[in-house]
Amino acid sequence: MSVVLLVEGLSVHFRTTLGVVKAVDGLSFAIGEGETVAIVGESGSGKSTVALAALRLIPDPPGKVAGGRILFDGQDILTLPDAAIRAVRGRRIAMIFQDPMMALNPVYTVGRQIGEVLRLHLGLSKREVMAEVVELLRLVGVPAPEDRARQYPHNLSGGMRQRVMIAMALACRPKLLIADEPTTALDVTVQAQVLDLIQSLKDKLGMAVLLITHDLGIVAETAHRVIVMYAGRKVEEGSVARIFKDPRHPYTQGLLEAAKWEETEGALLREIPGVVPSPFDMPKGCSFAPRCFAALPRCQQEAPALQEIAPQRPVACFVAQGMRT
Amino acid sequence: MRNTTVAFVVRRLLQLVPVVLAIAAMNFLLIKMAPGDAADILAGQMGHATLEFTQQLRREFGLDLPLIEQFLIYMGRLLTLDLGVSFLQQQPVLDLILDRLPATLVLMVTAISLAGVLGVGLGVAAARRQGSWIDNLVSVSALIIYATPAFWLGLMLIVLFSIKLDLLPSGGMMQIGAGKTSLAYALDVARHLILPAATLGLFYVAIYTRLMRAAMLEVYGLDFITAARAKGLSEGVIAWTHALRNALLPVVTLAGVQIGHLLGGSVLVETVFGWPGLGRLVFDALLQRDLNLLLGILLVSSVVVVIANLIVDLLYGLLDPRIVHK
Amino acid sequence: MSFLRAFWLRFRNNRAAVGGAAVLALVVLLALIGPFIYPTDPFDMVGRPFMAPFGRYPLGTDVAGRDILAGILHGGRVSLLIGVMATLAATVVGVTVGALAGYYGGRIDDVLMRSTEFFLTIPSFVLAVVLVAIFSPTVVNITIAIAVVSWPSVARLARGEFITHRDRDYVLGCRAIGMPDWEIIVLQILPNALPPVIVVASLMVATAILTESGLSFLGLGDPNVVSWGYMIGVARTVLRVAWWMAAIPGAMILLTVLAINLVGEGLNDALNPRLKQR
């Protein structure tokens, strides 16, 4: 299986008045053709930053890619000239955002906003664009697409807006779709529909998907592999089946425990105690150690590096790596 | 959609009526509160300020009737669009005003268009290059112009362009004998229009630039801009199509609020440049203490403000599809 | 850190605002003690007319031989006095009206809002001209006229603030313990509503100064005092030969207004800090 996206040692720093924040610190991963890879973590883990970095959308200032490479189709996204990166965005890599109401321009019709991508990247004529827009809306399951195309974002429901975003993203048949919390802002009933839509379209178009989310439920349903991030670093990675059956990092275990609560009636929520550390006050040693039930004395002193405890199963935890002290 | 817009316009025009009535009532009050009355002034002008003559004039003008009656007569006249007669020019006030109104409208429209185009352009440019020397230059210039009294600016421009450089005329609307053909006439008027329009407009360029810049910066922080970038659009396209239209909304709103201010400014600018419009008429009326004329101008300019506000609201509705005129 | 201290720190870090404050202080100083140090009466004819600046008289003489520097110093007093007093009056009236309208709502609100709308429809400068023309130009009348055209915007702002605050929990709490209305309005809500009002008021002083100078320029100034606008008006006819007579007083107006604007914006930034980063 060929690699679509290869991220090597990505670091993204943000300059703030209180200091430099390392939003992403030395992250590496790969996405293969047709694969769905999910990145999970709490807010502040850096997962959304990864999504923006993949399209070189980190606002500079205050942000900056401080190191690493992002290889897409053999080219490094981070060093491409402006015109080249613009040719990739929306065409070869597309992105859908968390809140479709905010991600759509309120003063233009949805048809026009979808058509923009077609006109820009595929050079279609006005009539061709209109026809294709209707087809795309039909493809994502919007009823009466000809009428809807002429409507404005505020005329549509939340679920429909997200479908429009998906249509906009898929218009040029990209190789990679980045979905940043695609269902978070939607009603529960609509969430399932949107997920199914993404799945079916992904299969139909042979796309790879990078799914950013904090919801383990949708990871279980849609992803092949999952990467767990904490405080800007990858702490565990593996196939969905194995991570869910046998999580090794205490943080992952905590997440799964908390997620299980939803399924068991009358159970108490087993939260992970404590909060994500402030980026200005990172603990010495393992950043999760203060909250970790399995922390060893060593964990407070040294930050564990990623180590494969099994083939393609990297974990950044001394305990998982078999240490006892 | 068309029907609701028409209904909206009609409703707003109907709202004019109570406003006009209120202003008329205020005018009446002001006339009555003024020390001395029309009869005194006229008698003084005529040089016969004796008591009997003044009393006789009062009877003629109906100024000795009870206040309520006077008010009703006044309102009645208003309904027939009779704003009274200018005491000293001996012409109906309304005629004088309508005669001068077009010149003022030309000046105002030119000034606001200039301000709009320049202000929006500079504001967008400054926002795109936030923090650069262009941005700082634009911001500082806007600050300074905003603090400049318009009439003084006009005078300084006259000194520079008219006196020192002898490039532009220092006043008036046209040169006598300059316009044989309508094109030559138009060009002549245009030449005379440059300095006054620039003077009146510069203040608003400053305001719109700063507002546009602030609005653009706010819009740039919104998610759909990032989404537009993610689609591969260039910064230029993003600035001029996606960001601009959203940022224009608060600017257009402000423009509406400022029409009254603009009229006030035209009083000063027209006086400085001798531009034969309503503003200049105010000055002339002031010199002669012509109360009827002044109050008439107050009334008419308020009507102009209401109509202009209506136009601005319609414009806003065109820009923002979320507004539905119910 | 207390609110005042935080505010002061933020203001102090704003170089433009501090610069403006310094210039403003200078202008106020000149206006206050200038006429004592340089006691020439601006109406006195001290020398030949049209004397250029940097001669015997620091800023020269005007068309009637009057000392321009004396005019500047005295004019400063007039402009600042009228500007501040008019704004004070407009603010007091505006806040009172706005507070009542915002807090009580209903009929009172309707009536008060109609009147502010009325005032906002009439071009304010034209109204000021008419008022001063009718009631004869004196410093007091000019001040009142400017206050009359300025209070509506303060009222609108105050009303908005009071509406926002009247439904807040702390107000409900006060009502629940039986606090009388006037106490809630004056002692509870008002201190919270003041910051934006202060900003608007400070910017309004600048506008008032501009309006006053416009009125004086048109000849509607108090004939017993010299104001900067009056000096410009007088100099208008001799622009060709002595443009500095108009330039100097105008530059003073510009400087003062600019300084006030900078301070006002500094106040705004210091009182309402916006989060600059996410």
C-alpha cells in the first residue's frame, strides 16, 4: 500500500505574550492510500494543529512550523512555493471543519462556494460548474439540490451544512480528506448520517482520511488506525482493533474507561484525574505523569520516548515498555 | 422578496411623517422662543421700528393670534409645502432651498463616493499588510485627518493648490463664460468640485479606512477565511471577495448614521469654497439672521437624512442576505 | 491585581496614548497659565497688522494688529472650557436618560428612545447653528447648544449598558434583598456601565471642540471672546497674503483634538482589553 501522507518529526510552536507554546512536538506518522487514520486527544493535545499544518494553514504570526517534514506525493508541503501549495489545497488535499456554520461564508450562496473550488482548480465553465454543483449536492444526499444550491448557509440545517462542506471538499476528488471534528457541532442523530456519508464516499472515491476527533466512538466505527496525542506528542499508536482491545498507555486506558461509561447503565464516570498541563508549565519528565495511576519514580524525571512494544505498536510510556521502576 | 422590499420602503417613508411633524413642532417652538419676532425684524429692516407699525405688522402676519392658532396655521402651511417666506430675500423659502439643493447633493455624493472607494481600498490594503509600514502610515494618516477641522483643511488646501500652485480654483462652482458646451460645462464644474469634495470627503476617508481595517481584521479571524484558504484560494481573492463583503457591513451601517454629520460638514465646506449649495445658504441666512430660511433648511435637511438612511438600509439588505425586510 | 492598577498598566504601555496625554497636558497648561504669563489681551491692537511670526510678536499680528499668540492662549481656554463643559452636561443628561430608559424599559424607554431618534435624524451641526443663531451667541448658549446635540449618543450607549446589566445576576440579587431602585442604578450598575461612557465622553470633548470652532468660524462665536475658530474665520479673507494667520490656530485645534483622540483610544484599549491571541 503506498503512502499518501508522511509526517516526520513535525513541530509547531506558537509565540504568545506568556512564552512559546509547543503545540505539536516531534510528531511522526503515515497515512496509506485508502486508509482512515484517526488522531485522538483532549483539547490542547495539538491534534487540530496537525490538521492545519498538513495544509500549511498555521497562522504566522503567532504560529510557526519549527521543524519536520510533511511529505505528500513525494513533495514537502512545508517548503512548496505559494502557487504550488494553493494547487494542492482543495484539490489534492481537502479539509472539512468542525462548525459548518462558521466555516461557510454567510453572504454567498452554498452553490457559489462549492463552485469556487471547481472553477479554481478544474477550470470549468459557468454552466459546467452549475451542473457539477448540483451533482455534488446530490452525491452528498442533499434533497432538491438545484434549489439548495441557490440558498445561503443560514437557510440550511446543521446537518445539511456539513453535507455542503463535504461536497465542497470532495468536488475535485482529493486523495486525502482531513476531517477536523466533523461531527462535534452536530446533533447526535445527524452525526451518524454524516459519518456514514464520509465512509461511503471515501470508499467510492478511494480517498484516505485523516480524522481528528476526541470522540472514541466514531474512531471505533470508521478508522483503521488510531494515534493518541497528549500535550503535543504522540503517546500511542496502533490499529483500532488492538488499541481498543489492549490499550497500553495509561492515558489511552483512561480514555477508553471514560468512554465505556456511556455504554454501561448506572456506572460511575471514571475520569482521568487532574487536567491537561498548561503549555507554559509542562511537568519535568513524562507530561502525563502527574495524572497517571501507574507512574513510576522514573516517569517524573525522564520523558519516555516512543518505542515499539510490538510491530507497529509504538508507545511512549516506561510502564508499557516493561519498566518496573 | 420584491414585495417585502416595496412594503419596507413604503413603511419607512410613512415614518417620515411623524418625524417631519415633530421637527415642524420644534421649529415652531424655536421661532416663538427667539427673542423678538418677525415683525420686529422686518420693522427694523424697513427702518420704521415704531410701536404702532410693529403692531400693525404683527396683525398682518397673524403674530398676535393665540399660540395654538398660530401653530395650526403653521402646520397647515406645511402641508401645502409652504415653508414661509424668507424675510429678507422676499422669496418663498422652499424655492430657495430647492434651488440650492442639487449643488449640495452633488458635493455630498461625490465626497461620500470618494470616501467610500478610498476608505475601503486603503482599509483593505492596510489590513492585509498588518504591522507593515504601509499599515502604520495609513493608520497614522487616518488619525491625523480625523482630528483636522474640515473648514481649516479646506483653507489649507486652497493655500496649497490654489494660491501657491495655482492648479485649482479657490471657490465657486463654475467660471463665468467657461461652459459653452455641456462637456466644457461639466469639466468646469468638476474642476471646481475637486477641492471641496476632497475636503468634505477626507474626513470620512479617515473614518472608513480605520473602520474597514478593523472590520477586515476581525473577519480575518473567522473560520470561513481559513476554510477558503484550505480550498486553495489566493490571498487576493480571499481579501477582495470573501473578507470584503463581510467587512463592508459595519462600514455601510456607519455611513448611514453619518449622513447628518455630512450635511453639517457641508455647511462649513461650502462656506469656505463658496460652493452654492444648502450649506452656503445657511451661512447667508446666518448673516442676515433669516430665521424662516434657517428653520426651513433644518426641516429639509432632516428629510434628506431620512431618505438617505433608507437608501443605506436598502444597500445593506443587498449586501447581507441574512437580512429579511419584514 | 486591582482593576485600576491593571488599567493603569495597560494605558501606560500604550505609547500613542501616553504621547497624546502629554500633549494634552501641555495644551491644558498653556490654556490655564498662558494668559497669566503672557497677559496681552487678544483684542488689544498692539502693533501693525500683518506682522509675520518670529518677529517682535512671537506669532505675529492679525488683520487688525492684534497679537496672535495672545489669541492662541486665550482661545485655548475658550475651546477647552466649552468642550469640557458641553461634554459634561451632555454626559450627565445622557447617562440619566439612558439609565432610566434602560433600567425601566417599557413606556419610559419608548418615549426616551423616540426623542433620541429624533435628535439623531436632525443634522446635529445644523441644529447647533440654528440654536445659537436664535438664542444669540454667548459662551453659555454655545455650550448648551453643543450639549443638546450631543446627549443622544451618550443616552443610547448608557441605555445599552443598563439593559445589559439589569438582567445580570448581581442586580437580581440586589432586588431580591429589597434594595431600592435608585441605589441599584447609581451604586450598583452605574460603576459597571461607566467605562464605555468615559471613553465616549472623552472622544466627545474632541468633537465638541471641533463643533465650537466650526460655529466660531461661521461667525457664531461669542463676540466677547477670541476662540481659535474665530481667528481662522477672520484670517479667511487674507489667505493670499498671510496664510499663517489661519494655519496657526487650526494647527492648535488639530493638535488638541488629536491628543484627545489618542488619549480616548488609549482609555478604550485599557478599559476593554481584547484578547489578542487564542
